[in-house]
Amino acid sequence: MRRLRLVALAVAGTAALLLSGCASSTPTGTASSTTTTPAGSPSSSSLVSTGTLTVFAAASLKSTFTTLGEQFEKAHAGVDVTFSFAGSSDLATQIQNGAPADVFASADQANMTKVVDAGLTAAAPVPFATNVLTIVTPPGNPKGVATFADLAESGTALVVCAPQVPCGAATERVEKATGVTLTPVSEESSVTDVLTKVESGEADAGLVYVTDARGAAGKVTEVTFPESSGAVNTYPIAPLSGAAQPELAKDFAAYVAGPDGRAVLQAAGFGAP
Amino acid sequence: MLRSGQQRSAQQRAGLPGWAFAPAALGAAFVVLPLVAVVVKVDWAAFPALVTSDASLAALRLSLVTASCSTAVCLLLGVPLALVLARCSFPGLRLLRSLVLVPLVLPPVVGGIALLYTFGRQGLLGSSLEVLGLRIAFSTAAVVIAQAFVAMPFLVLSLEGALRGRGTRYEQVAATLGASPSIVLRRVTLPLVLPGLASGTVLAFARSLGEFGATLTFAGSLQGVTRTLPLEVYLQRESDARGAVALSLVLVVVAVVVIVVTRGRRTEGV
């Protein structure tokens, strides 16, 4: 009898733990997320909003958005900004499947369009940054890569993004524009995978975003090429209709697209939209 | 009152308390439901086209070839290793056994990093291999290495278990009758543990087929060279979810076949 009760207790306890563990990742679960908006201040309502804001952002935005999140928290007492950084198409799929996100920042228009078409955005997406490709090599550029055409040389182990992901789509556009056919040794699923293969010295050269190259300064050598302007990726941001914090979500999107966001993004190498 | 009644009837049925059945059913559903979800999600009209696309066929072919090669590597190195672990005793044996089983519990991506710093260009062995003109990274060989690394413990574990379970009685008799150690191994030991060896081989093959993390980290991803089925699924998911689901179903079917084969062996063998 006693043992049975103990087991039942353990089962119930485990189940409760599991459930609470799952719930803690969703901002909707926080009971303190009540937005007390005084009638007097409609636009600056964010100043009195508290709670957790969940931002789904492209992997290439990791360092800039982490900084922006901290600044936003400082400017909005009681607000906690949490991020999920991943490939844009992953995030778009997650949002379409009901992931609890308040804001979506995509590395390309195509994935934002998926979310817009599904009717999941609360406002029209705003472009807030642009990014172009650059060549990275291991420190010192041992193979002496100087131009985009050099990447096609047979002795150079080149790693690029697969055409299915935004950075790979940009790589394909540059290939088409220049008429150079690349023969990479690997087509990675994310830009960070390309970067790590160059950093570790496995690859002789890789094509990544300018911002990734800046972020890895010292670990890789950057070789810019003029043809990169033929494939500019534009990053849009939008608050989501399913947001637990609709006002905060709008404020954060405006903050990123505004002067504060611009300053941080520019410092990291992002271009103006 | 109700509880004791249920308990009694449950004990009559299976010797189990009644309350165990609800969580057991939940546990079974937890495992089976996601598999059902894959089947339900498959776009059957497009299925033949999706699994026979160039990319899918290249991935399927590469997966079968690399998994066969890595299973062969596992057999060549894993069988002697299991024999040593099961039949010898020397200081450090227990430590060695634990170390050999590490890839079993290691996150595959960690295995990939470890392999990169072993066979990579700037790894422990990589620079020597480079001198010999051998380039492992981004080659099909890298895929085989990654698969063999994660699959070998499965073979070693099941073969060692079988060897220990059998004991050494027959081998001792054979030896006293004048059989050399090689003949004892070939004519007595291995035939006795054949069921264990077979299920270990199938498990190693299956694990090789499913390898993802170490391959992605260590070998890269290029159609026909290093992009195996799981990597193809991962990539197709980015652009064509239907293709990813169709290929997932192929892998689910392979997994089911493997389980049926190994379970069948186990019940009739040991």
C-alpha cells in the first residue's frame, strides 16, 4: 500500500516535472506576463510592460541580437529577452508549427514570406539589414586566394553552403553572375559549418557572410571580392500574430530597425537595407 | 477496494499490478506515435518520385556502400577486440572495456570533433597522412571512419556478452584434444557465438546507416561523396519537407527490419 503510493507519487512527480520543464520554455507559461498598460500612454506602453519576449532570429544574427537584447532589457525594466538562433528555414518551419515566438528575424525574404503567407505576422516585415558574401581562408591565406575565380582552381579545397539554405542561394547567384563554376568539396547546411571547417584548417577556402568573417577575425583571413554585390541578402524582421507580448514584440522590431539597432548591426559589418 | 480488486485481476493476468498498464500503454504510444506520424505525413502520390530523385538515390547508394564498409571495419577490428576483452585478463582491462564503449554514449557531434582532431589535416595523425598524400577529410573514407567509430561498440558489446555467456568449456576440451588456438577460435568459439556475432553485425550496420552527427562534423556534405541518407534528409528539410519525410520513411523501414532481424536471432539463438 505504502509502496504503491510512493510509486504513484514518483510517477506523478516525474510527469509534473516533465510538464513544467516543457512549459518553462514557453513564455505563455509565465504568470507574471501581464501587460499593465495605462490608458494615458498608448505608444510608450513598453515602458511598463514586463515579461519574457521570445525572439526567433537567424543564426548569423547571434552576436548582434544578443547585444541588442541586452540593450533592450536595460531600456525596458522587467523585460527578459530570450533568443532562439537557428537557420531561417528551421525557424520559419517551427513558427508555422506553432512555436511560441513573439518576433521573427529572417536572413532572407523567402523564409519571411513563408511566415507572412501563413498569416502569422502581426505587421508587415521591415528590412533592417543586408549582408553579402565574402571569401574566408585559414590565417595567412596559404593557397593565395585573391579572386572569386581562384576558388574554382582544382587544388583548392572549397567549402560552401548548400543551395537549399540562404547563404548557398547567394553563392549560386554569384556563380551565375560571374560565370564561374565552383566545385566545392562540401556543401554545408549552415554558414557556421562552413566557417568552422575553414577555421580548423580542413578547407582552404570558404564562402560566408561578411559578418561571419568579421566575427571570426584572427581565426580566418578575409578576401573580399567585388562580385559579391551581385547577391545581397536582405534581412526582414516582423512581430508575430501569436505573440504573448504583442506590444513588446512591435517595440523590439522597431528597436532593431531603428537607430540603436542600426549602430550595432553596422559595427558588425551589416549593410543598411 | 477498487484498487485491490484491480490488482488481483492484473496479477491473475500477468503477475503485474493493474496500475502498471496505463503508463506502459503511454510509454508504448510515446514511441510508436512519432513513427505513425511519419507514415501519415508521407505524400504517397509523390513518394516514388521523391525517393528516386538523383539526390535521394545518390544518398541511398552512398549510405549502403559506406555502412557496408564500416561494418566490415567493425568486424575486422571489433571481433578480435571483443575476444581479448572477453577472454583475457590483464591490468587495465576494465578501463579498456569502458573506454571502448565510450562512443556508445558519446554525443555523435563530439565524436566528430574528436575524429577531426585525429584524422583532420591538423590532427594527431592527419599531418602524417598528408605527407603520404592521403586526404581523409571531405572524402568517403571520412564517412566510413565516422560510422565505424560510433558503430564498433555495438558489435563489441554484443559479441563480448555472447562470449562471456558461453564460457570456455568447449574451448578447453578442444585444446586438450590438440587443437591450436586458431583452430579453436575458428571451429569452436566463433560458431558458438554466431547468433551474438550476427546480431552485433546487424546492429553495427544499422548504427552506421543512421550516423549523422559525426559525419556532418567530420566528413562534410557533398552529393555522392559524403552526403549519406540522414544528411540528405537534414538538407531536404530546408527546402522540400515532403522529400525529407519520404526519405525518413525509408530509414524507419530499415530500422524496423533491423529490429525484426536482430530480435528474431536473439530469441532463437541465445
